[in-house]
Amino acid sequence: MKNITAFIDQIEKQYRSVACWIYSENDRYTEIEGGGIISVSKLRSILEHHLHIVVQPIEDCELDAHLLLPEISMVIPVQFINGKITSYSDAEAA
């Protein structure tokens, strides 16, 4: 498991943009405005306004989505399907 700063630094070096979903309600997430695709640098500002964020680099569909929890600076790999977290992956994979 990594803290958010280390995780964002890592993906910023490897990817130009990410798909981003924010928690809405009833255990569902919705795409961030603008189709869900944002730059990694924009992700930093979004972290200041939302408590649960799911991100996935769009250049590599093989990479698991990750749940970012800014209030505790934690990143958790997740399986994310149709706006819902279906399971939590191995915490060591982040």
C-alpha cells in the first residue's frame, strides 16, 4: 500500500492522463465532469475536494483501478466495474 503522494508521483511519471470517478451515493461512483478523463496534475487538485476517488491510467487497461482516500492518504487497488467497486485487490500491488 502506498500513500497518495507516492502513488501520484509514480503514475505521473508513467502516464499522461487517467480516468477518474468520484463517489456519488449508494456505493456508486460517477465520472468526473468532462467525460472522466483528466491529467494527472489535475488529479492533485481534485483530491482536495473529494473523499473517495477511483483512478485508472487510460493508456494501460491492464492496470487495476485504484481507490484514493485523501483523508488518510491511502491508495488501495480495486476491481472497478460499471461505477462500483466490486472487490479490493491485494494491497501489496499498489
